[in-house]
Amino acid sequence: MTRKLYRGDDRILGGVCSGLAEYLDFDPVLVRLGYAALTLFTAFCGLIFYVVAWIVIPERPIR
């Protein structure tokens, strides 16, 4: 069985970080902290990544 990446249900803004955490089997808080660090240390280039990921990663289908 293959895993698919979807935006998470435990969303704060768009569900990108929680979807990545679910896919990678990490704690969503750790993924959000990593994203925040990436954004701060790359002169806010993380914002571009987040918006692109929000557009590209599909929502989870209704079960």
C-alpha cells in the first residue's frame, strides 16, 4: 500500500505542516517548529514554500 500526501485535518492555517507530519510520521508541533526555523533563517523564503505547498498538496478526500 502506498501512502499519499494530503493536507492534514489538524490544521492551523492550511494544513500543510500537519499533512507533512502525518506523512512523515512526526509530531505536528515539531514540523511546525522546523518550518518556523526555516522561515526565520532563510529570510522568509519559507512563506513561498508554504503557499506553493498549500496550492500543490490536495485536501484529504472525504471518508
